[in-house]
Amino acid sequence: MTLRKLLILVLVLTVLIIPVGAQAQDTTVLRVASTASVTTWDPNLSFSTEALYMANIYEPLLWINAPGAAEPFTPALATSWEKSEDGLTWTFHLREGVTFHDGEALTSTAVKRSIERTQAVGGASFIWLPLASIDAPDDLTVVFNLTYPAPLDLIASSLYGAWIISPKALDAVEADETYFEQGVDAGTGPYMLSDYTADVEVVLGRFENYWGGWQDGQFENVLINIVPDAVTQQQLLEGGEVDLALRLPPASYDSFASNPDYAVEVNSTFFNYVGFLNTTRPPLDNKLVRQAISYAIPYDQIIEVGAEGLGTQSRGPVPTGVYPYSEDVPQYTQNLDMARDLLAQAGFEGGGFELRLTYAAENTIEEAFAPIIADALAEIGITVNIEPMLFNQQWEEAKADPTQAQDIFLVLYWPTYSDAGSDNLWSLFRSSDAPFFNLSYYNNPDYDALIDEANVLAGTDRDAAQVLYTQAMQMLVDDAPALYLMDVGNWYAVPTYLEGFEYNPNYAFATFFYPIHLAE
Amino acid sequence: MIEKFEYIVRRLLLSVGVLIGLTLIVFVLTRVIPSNPASLYLGPRARPAEIERVNKQLGLDKPLPAQYLDYVGDVVRGDWGDSISSKQPVLDEITSRLPATMELVMVAMLLAVIVGTPLGVLSAQLHGKLPDVVVRIISLVGVSMPAFYLGLLLQLLLFHELGLFFLTRRFDGTLRFTHPIDELTGFYLFDTAVTGNWVAFKDVAGHLVLPALTLAAYPIGLVARMTRATMLEVMEQNYIRTARAYGISERFILYNYALRNAIVPTLTVIGLTLAYLLTGAFYVEYIFNWGGLGTFTTTAFLNLDYPAIMGMTLFGAGGYVIINLVVDLAQAWLDPRIRLK
């Protein structure tokens, strides 16, 4: 073949495969880009990013609404529920006529068995810690017996470990523990899992017999492209390759907000950034030094650089909007003179010591604001050595030996279910024999007593518990075992041809596709 | 014959030794790095009680040597273990992704030959003139520019600015609703062509352009430079001058006499770049969300998913050992002067 022929062939081939414009939008397929990979298809095990898919395939007994809604909960598989006076017995009445994707009917036995399997094998089995036993007095009534009063409505609406599964599938998974992993589903939700290619895509198809019914304009199929990179997602959205991109780069906010083709809304989330200070050894075992550091941080600048200004300064370790957040918890504001004074009082005139700060290398926001902390502490004479590590390794080191561990540990945290009292306040600061998420290694018996009492009280009297929680949080701010850096703000750019997209901070890792429909 | 048989057995035994050594090193390396496989298995927020349960379930509570022996025993029985992050058998994960990577590598290789060789010839023919300079710049850029950077540039320029080709994946996901691909071999160009699914074929080919070009940039540059150098050398030979003296057309001389003789060293270079293409595919796949072995291995390393890492090590090392053996045998067969020892 001569050179010319070859060139012509290449040219012709190139012209042939150049795509001919984006397809017209219709109601058959909603195309989504998401970072969510799948670590398991087993709804009992699920405790990671696949929650996005689980939340559209499975349903819990009830959903918790976004802060500010008229009602705190939306009934799902249960239509009503009540608790006994002592808070130890919770009764749920199930919805009639609900069928699972495999045709089985929803019964109290299905609920009992689903939750019992989560307790036995679930990644999030701990959320059911207060649960002693489950009774199924009749087909549509489930009774939960607790060992101590706990907010079971919050637990039962969890994104992890609260899905209700078809009894047929539970039989199958008892015989073969990898039953679900081939991409099998057995939920009651609006969508079914139709196809899955690891690292590439998840395809959901409409469940025709969904109890909520279907209206015109809702999508028949949802095709989720798994795209780990935010910039790539932005290009896909702008290029019309997807209708919805669930992770866009923070820096692209302005360009989307000013584009009339997109509706952009900023929401608060239940995520926050905390910097644990290692309280086990000098100089950070000294409360005055910790306060000095808290005064040295430029919080506004962290929010600007880390989140393009879309965040708020934290009030203690409980993020805005989640129980038991309180406006009565004070904040530090940057005051370098105060910081220097406190250091001098503590016997560290002019600083003169070094601290080692670790952060999760995969977190680009921490990467952006860690140097700001270092610069700010340099102003008061403290040298900070920044060390990025994969989160897994960062955490392993922190749990191994507190006296040898890092000085400052940056973490992005969120409550497993919507109760930051039993999660953030308990997990991050209550003392324990071996450190887990208390990576300040904070040990304060007064604090422990307050939290333990509030935890139990929250099951019966949430307002009374709030008083104790607020007191505990004030203690945490004064004692400063950690830096409470920022509550993360979040935004989505939704094309104006779509309606019904709702963000619920209780389910930050999920997006519900059922309410999304084409604009009229 | 006996001699050859003995040689093969000896080489295979040696390979087993290599594989054992290699798995041992990788096994120890993936375990001395602090990490927590159980929390990877359960999810990032699992509590100590759950972690303890899973450590027992995965056998992580046993001493390391016992774990290694368990692993080797399973591999010998054909069980490569389950990936911790996906809970699927590692062997299935590898075989299901292999076609994606191989298709990309083969297309890139083809591109390297059909683009690189004519460029080299052109450059040699117009030696010292403007096209030569242009080709030399192109090949220099191809050889020296990091592929991950080139990939991002191509995405930005061709897709984002000009709206050409595709950013990610092997085909448009919505095709499944209109022109589903019949998965025969997993090589989608082949699958769509034999089933006559031309809409899908065009889509698959369009998706291949950017990643294949990114991956092929280095070998294109290499092949062009190599072809140019050897062509220039060959063009000085007496028999070319003789051909010219006979009045044979320049084009005929160039392609029928010169290129035939110049192509041999180029072929060797192409063979060598296969190794580059396989490793290069790792980050090219990552940039283009290819979903092949590259993506799989990258995430396995980032998660310290040790059964997956071990599986890829075994797979890669096994492949090299076998290819080397076959090449040695083929050489001995082709050239009787080579004696197998």
C-alpha cells in the first residue's frame, strides 16, 4: 500500500468515527456521573459508597427529612410507629400491599430477618446496639425491644444497615454468602439493578410495581457512569454526555452559578473538618497551648481556600443542622496576640517547638488548607511539618500508639446516622481503652459522664438531652482537644430541563432518582 | 528432542522459583505497610467489634507465614482469593477486564505502526527539509511528553474545546437501550463488527481514538525516529544507488527496497514497546475511565487490596515468564545456531 492510500484510509476512518452531536433528551434514560464505586451488593453489609445505589433499590422503615421540613420523618415501609412511655418498646405498622422486586410480599418477618442479619454480619451492625429483640406479632406489625432508651426512629432511617430485604434473598444468602455480589437485588425501592460493570457503570431500571406508583416524566432507566475525577465530571456535564454530575470541582462553582442553563443551590451538609490535637504528650497536653493554637487559625481563610467560601466555621464537633447542634456553643476567632499571650502563659514564650500534622492524601480539600494551618502557626513561632498519607495508613498510625502518634490529625467526619450525639460527640471525644476515632486521645471523666447520661436520655427526652449535650460541647470548645475547622457546604448544578432534584443532608452519599423528572 | 524437553522442564521449574520469590516479596510488602484490610472490607467507618469479626473471617488474625502458606495453597488449587474491596474472585476480575486492556493496547500498537512508519519514511525521504523537521518535532514530543499529561491535553482540546470524540469509557452507555453490544470476546471492535452492529462499532471506535492516541504517542515517536535513522542508513547503500542508476522510480525504491531492509530493527523496537504499552495503559485507563486491568490495579494499590495486588503480580509475572520461554524456543527453532542450555 502506498503512503497516499494509507493516509486517505486513515482520514476516511477518522471522519467516519467522529460523533455526530449529542442525542436528544428523552424520558428513557437519566445519565448521571458519580464517584460512587461498589464495594458490595449485599444490603446488609453495605457501609460504603454503594449507598447511592442502595438508596434507590432498597427502602428502610422510614426516611428522615432534611432540617427545616414540616415533619421530621417521611413514612416508607412503615406507615406509622409509636414508642412506649419508658422508650424501651417501639412498634412499627407496615405498609400494606408492598412487594419486593422478586415478587415476595412485605411482612413483619422480612423486617425482623433483615435487621437480624445486619446485626449478625453488617458493617454498620453497631447502630442496632440498643436492640435486644424483635417481635412480629402479626403480618404487618413489628415490635422492637430495647435494652436502654435510644432514638430508634433515627436508627431505623439510617443510610447503612437499615434496608429491608426480601426473605427469598435472605434464604439464598444464608446458603451462599456471596449471593448478592454478582449484582443481585431484592429490595422494594423504585429502581431495580439491571446491570453493573465494575469501575464503569451501574444501570438501574424502573420497578413497575413500585408502591409509590409512576407518573409521566419520571425516568425509566438511570445510567450511572462511575467517574472518580471531578474535572472529568464537569467536562461530561458541559459536553452534554451526562444530565447530572454529582461531584463537580469546587472551583467551577462560579461558572455554573452564572450559567442560566443550570440551577445551582448551596446546602449545608453534615460533614465537618476536625483537627485532632494529641493530648497525650507535651506541649499539646497543656490546655493553654491548645487554646493558643485554636486562636491562631484563620478560619475564614480555610473556608475560602478549602471550599471556595461555601462552608461555615464549625461550632464544636457537631455540624450545622444535625442533632444536637447548638448556636450556644462558642467559636474561636483568629487573634494572634491572644495566641502569643496564651503560649507565654503556658511557658512557651515565642513558641519554638515543632508539630507533625497528618492528613488524608486523597482529600484535596485537606491538601489545600493544611498549609494555611502551618503558616498561621508559624506566625506564633510553631513549626508545623505537614505529612500527607493515605487515610487508611494515617488512621492506622494514629490508633497504634498515641504517645508516638502525630500531633495534629486532620479528618473529614460525618455521623453514620443522623444523631451526632451518639456519633460525633461519643465517637470523637469519649475516652476508651484503645483509641478508635478519639484521635485527640481526650480523656475527661466529667465529659464522659455528661455524654453517657445524654445518650440514654436522648431516647426518651431529646430536649433534656440537648441541654447536657450543649454543656458537653461548651466543655470541648474550652478544653480545645481539637480544632473545629469548618462545616462543609455543598452544591449541585442541575440542568434546568430537570426538576425534582432534592438534596437531603441526612443522606449525603445518596441521590434519589425517583422524584427527578423532565421539566414541563 | 530429549534435550529440548529437558530444557523446557528446567526453565519451568526455574519459573516456579521466580514466582514463589516474587509473591513472597509482594506479600510481605503489602503487609508491612500499615493498613487495615478489614476496614476496607467493611467500609471506612466500621467499629472495632466488626473489624475483629472480619479479621477472623478473612484469616487475618493468623501469623503472616501461615497466611502466606494458605494463600499459596489456594492459588495452587486455582483459587486466587477474593478482592477485599469488591468481594469478587480475583481471577474473575482479571479475566473479565483483560479484553478492555488488550483492545486498547492492540489499537495503540497498530497506530504506532501505521502512523510511525510512514512518518519515518517521509522524514528520511525529505531529509533536512521542512517536513523532516516537523516529523522530528512530533516524534520528540511523542517520546518525551508524559502520557498522562498528553491525555489530559487531548481531552481538553479535542473533547472540551472542539466537541470531538469521547471523554471516558469504551462505549456510550445508552447504546444498551438502542444497539446493545453482543459480548462475544470482550473485544468490542471485533464483537460489533462480526455481529454487524455498525452503530455500536462506530461508537466503540470513536471512544478508542483519544486513549489509543495518548498511549500510542510514545511508540509513534520511537518508530518514526527508528525508521528515519535506518532508512537514512539504507539509502546510502550501493544497491540503492544501483537501483537509481537503473532508473527505477524513487517511490518504488523507497518502499520496496529501502523500507523492507530498514524495517527489521523497527520491528524489534515495536516488540519492546509492548511492555511500555501494557504499563502505560495503567494511567491512560485511569484518565479515560477505561475499566480495564489498569483501573483495577490502580485502585487495588490505592486501597492496599492485597489479594488483588497479589493476583495482578502473579498474572503479570506468569505472562512474562511464558512469553520469554516461547521467544527463546522460537529463536532456537528459527536459528539452529542457537543452542538451548
